[in-house]
Amino acid sequence: MLKGVILVDYTDQGRRIIKESPDRAEAAIAQAKKLGLQVKDILFTPGGPHDAAIVVEAESREPIGKFMSSVQALGNVKMKFIRAFSIEEMRNMV
């Protein structure tokens, strides 16, 4: 299982409609599920270096890419994916 974090940054358009963020997050969870991506959590991080973080799991990288492309196409956010590893996975890597 591929695990990771999607870092989210609002665009100017996204900032103008920031009050809609919780509703857009719920819609994004539904979209992710349709694409085979499991959203473990969405965390908003006001004042941080990014505006939100989405913790995800998928069988492969493909659903993550499809999800990010579909959400970014709306023009409200930019996203970056960072692969994440469990303690045991890290133990096996080092």
C-alpha cells in the first residue's frame, strides 16, 4: 500500500472563496474514493507553510495522480505529493 501526504496551497482564486474550503474538502474525499484513493484525513494548516495536508493511501501512484489532476483542474489549489513510510517500512529501508 502506497502512503503519503498531499500538501495543498491555495491559489488566488481559492483564497477568494476560502469559506467554501470545508465543502470542497468533502467533495474531494468523494472524488478520491471514486478514483480508488483512500483519504485518511484532511488537515487545514492556517498560518503554516502550506494551507492543508491530505493523508492518503492507494494501491499505486496512479489514483493519486488522477485525484490531484482532477482537483487542481478546478483552479482553487496547487498540490504536491510526498511519499510517507511507516516506522516498520523505515526500519527496513535503513
